Amino acid sequence: MANAEHSGRPAGAFGATAVGTARARLRAARLGLWLVAAILAVRQVAVVLSTPRGERLTNLETWVGDNGVLRVKDSLYDSTQFTGTPVVGLVLKPLTRSAEQALGWGWTFGTLLLVVALGLVVAGALPKPVTWRASILAAPVAISLLMLSLPVRNAFWLGQTGIIPVLLVLAGCFTVRGERAGGVLIGVAAALQPTVLLFTPLLWFTGRRRAALSTGATFAACTALAWAAMPHDSYTYWVHHMAGVGLGGPADDLANQSLHGALLRLGLSGPLEIGLYFALGAAVVVLGLRRAVRYARDGQLLLAVAVTGCTAIAVSPTTWQHQLLWVLLAIVGRAGKRASDRYVWPVAVVIIMTLPAKMVLPNMSALYTLRDNVVLLAALAAATAVPFLSRTSPYYRAPIPTEYAAPVPARFQRIPLLPFLRRVLTRPNLLLELLLIRVTYAAYQRVRLAATGGSNSAGRATAEHHGDQILSIERFMHIDIEHWANHAVVKVDWLRNYFDFYYSSFHFVVPLSVLAVLYWRRPVDYRWARASLGLTTLLALVGFWLYPLAPPRLMPGLGIIDTVHGVQDFSKPDYGTLTALTNQYAAMPSLHFGWSLWCGLVIAIIAPRWWMKGLGLLHPFFTLTAIVVTGNHWILDAVGGAAAVGAGFGLAYVFQGPRARTVKEVAVGEERELVKPGA
């Protein structure tokens, strides 16, 4: 108060200024999110229009030709490409007589408008009360997530209508007034996707019986109308194909993320598979609907809708990718008592629904079953297992807060640059950590593989030219020891085998071991070390893009023996035993040495004993020797790796400030201060 009086400004002026600043930042954030959503929409249009003319929807032949999706005269299901119900065909068939360009453009932009409408409805359906910040930012965030999701990306192709049933159900539950009107919309959705009928018991047991009756009546009326207009197609869909089973592809296809598809992929068939499918489906329906009713009565109707939709995904005979949006809606559920655990479920769902399954789980035969059914497992988890919190739980609005370490004073005024990235004292959630590490590494592999300088002739010539540059610099500096070291080690079999093993084995084992020990024993240092390692790797990717470099073993005429990968046939343009799997010219900077140096520095900084520090620093020394004697890197590659590590630690310092100190470290430091001579 005294400061306000001294400045001559009323105390309320400071509060008004702060509120105005907060509102301005929020407006900027909202504008940025809407810009992201617009960019994603433009990208979707560009993807559609960049496809070959014979495959895009603007070509009428795609719809009504000999192999088209829709048939004007013949049966809808002659080619099995059309997967919708007869009601869908009844609605879409007249559109096939539209102009070729109008049909394609109308479908593309119509789908975009449906996505925007769906995002707005979802934002308005969030459980109340919602903070004004969340209500403003919810719509662009929802639309952006929908644009990125696999179901929406599939909805732009071949007349897929998976967005429409979801939008109709949400509109019937949250937008229209009156139970009967809402039931009509949900009934139409069920006519488009029959498993939506599962919403009928949800409506009934939550007291909306008029809506339930209206849903059933509307579904029956639409189906009867389609049967009267197209009796042959209706018989084909409902009887011959058992409600669409087998349309759009074999039921055991990976795109069919339902219990039926999973059981077929496991090798089951015949009466055993059918009996097990019905038994498991009945159990999922009972558990899923009980949970949905409980969440609806708890005031979480959007979560109840998502749980019911996930139940429908699991029990439907076929659930193709464009019909999987229900899983994405399940992120509205809150799971976890601790604040650090609250992000596990939504992050996992977003990753599963936006990235290919191969990026979510490693390419290991033991994990193929999980990887092939990852979306189904997410739907089953949402329907039957994830312990979403009730609104009456004390942790629903106020989870156990995260403990932060006290900030360490920095030498520079504006450090840390991102003060909100505070050091956390507790361990991060292990499941979330493993998932993010896996996805990050998969993205690293893809970017590394796509970096300039692949196996094509132009890329090879560029990489070899850069190799000549590096060799010239090393000769000028008198450090061109690669040929001598390589041939010296090749002559000693046991030494050659040792360095081959060290090169191929310790590159991943040691960094993962260091991270595991830090996670278990030093969680504060784990986050600091993880951040510096991630930034180092990101900088290395930039180097791979900007400077493709042929390693010594891939330099023709140099005479280097590739001790790890075998003899290279330089007469072939795609020589190199790993060319199809990885970018052979991603050598500058050397991440083999960079990651090993990161391990050595982390151990040297954190280890409590001098011999531990020395042992840790031996690893980068042996790695440097291994990458040179095996012919996989130049000496200057290691220099580049060291520079990337230094920059990684430096950026971590700039963004987050100095490494946080635990309470124990602070106590030890204070004790040392007390015992100083003359203190």
C-alpha cells in the first residue's frame, strides 16, 4: 500500500494492469491456436489436391466408375469398397450426379466444416464449471487435435462418413433442445453406424427415456426407408455381409480395430472365434455401459458419451479408421491423483490417435500383437479399465501438487529464459516417460533417415565431396589417423572383435542405463540430463540435414576396411548394407561419440566418488577409439559431437537455469561452508 501511495497510483491500478496483461496474452494465445488450426486445415486440402487426379475425389470416376466407390445402377456392395449402410448410400447416390468438380470440392470442404463443427460442440460440452481461459482455448485446441488425428485424415478419402455419427450424437446430447429432437439425431447416427444404438441404453438408464425411444424409432424408420428404396443392397448389407462385415477389406485387416478383427488376427476362426467374440463383447458392453451411466449421473456426460463410443468400437464387427474418433474424445476424462500423473492418459491417447502404430511401439516381434491392436486396446481401456475420477473426488480439481526444487541463482540476469520449466523433485510418471522416449526416438529415426544425402547418386556425390573436405582439413591439422588406426586394429583379431562389439552394443545400452539410474536415484538430475540429451540430439539432426557426410568406410579409394558392416561394393549406387534402413551419411556430428560424452560428463558431475567419475570418462574415450578404428567416423565427427553436447548442456542452462540442488546437496554445501578455515 505504501508503494502505491508513493508512486501516486491507486493500488487497484496495478491489479487492473495485471488483468489487462493476462487478457492480452490470452488473446494472443487464442489467435495462435486458431492460426494453427487454419494451417492444419489448409494442409489437409493441399494433401487431397496433391494426389494423382485418378485417385482424388474430384474425379467422378473414383465414385461411379467400374471400380468406383458408389454405383448408380449396380449394387453398392459389388466392389466391397463402399463400407456405409444402405442409408448412407441412399443419401450419397444422388450426389454422384453432381458436377465432377463440385462433388470433390464439396466433399473436401464439407469434411473440414464438419471437423470445425465437431470441435466447437466438444468445446461447449466440457464439464462445467470451466475456467474462462479453458473455454476460450478449448475450441482451437479441439479442432487442431481432430485435424491431426488418423480418423479425420482418413475421412477425406473415398466417401468415409465416420465424422457424421459422432457429430450427430454430440449434437443430440448437448446442442438441440428437447429429448425427442436429440433422439432423432442419435437415431440418424445409428442408421449411419449401427453400433451407435448402444447409446439407447445410456439414454434410458440416465432418465432420458423419450430420447431413447426416439432413437430406436428413428433408426428403424431410416433403415426401413432404405430397405424400401434399395431392397437388394439392404439385403446384401444386413444379411449377406452381416451388417457390413467384410466391406472395405477383410475383417482381419489391421485397419479393423475391433474385438472381432483382433481375434481373427490372433489366428482364431470358426465357432470358437464367434463364441469368444460374443462373450467378450457382452462383457465389454456391460462394463462400458455401467461406467458410462455412472459418469453421466456424475455430471460428466461428455466422458459418458466417449466411453459408450469406445464400447461401440470394441464390439462392432468391423471398426475402420474413420470410425475411431470416440477414443480421442476420451481425453476429457481425468485419471490420476497426482498432478504429474494427470497427463499420462491424454498424452497417450493423442499419441495413439495421431501417430502410426510403428512409432508408438518398437519393431519387436514380441510386441507385434500389441502394436497391431493399439487403438483397440486404448478403446477397451477407456471403456472398461481407466479409473477416471468422479467430480466428487477431492483430487478431481485439486490433484496432489508437484514438488519443485528451489531455483539456483544464475550468473546472468535473464537466465532461465523459460522460468516455467521448473525443476521437479519427484520422479516423472514412468509410463509417460517411456512412451515419450519411444516416440521421440522413432521421430529421430525418421528424420535421420530422411536427411539429405541418401542412397541416390546426387546425395552420394555430395556426401563424398564433404568427406574429401573433412579429410583435407584433417591432413592440414595432421590428425588424419583413420587409415592407420583401422589397419592396425584389423591385424589383431581379438582387438577388432572387441571394438566391433563396443561400437554396436554400448551406443544405446550406456545412455539408457544412465537415464535409468538417474530416474530411480536422482529424479531432479534425471530431468536435467534428459533435457540436455534431447537438445544434443536435436542439434545433431540439424547437422545431418545441413552437412551429409560420407564416413571413412564409404569413401571410395581410401582403403578403409568396414569391420562392422562388411565389405562395401562401391560399384553399386546403393552400396552399404544399411542403406535401406538408415541414412549412411548422417555422420557429422557423431552421435556415437556425442552420447558417450554426455554419459561421461553426467557421471563425472553427479558421481560421488572420484573413481566413479574416472570410470565414466573412460566410456567416451573407448567410444572415440571404436568409431575411428571401425571406419565409421572421422576424428572431426567426434569434435562435432562434442560441440553438439556442449551446446545441448548450454541450451538446457539457458532455458531452465543451473542444475537444481536437492535438499541433501544444500545441507552438504552449508556444512562445507561452516568448516572452512577461518569461518
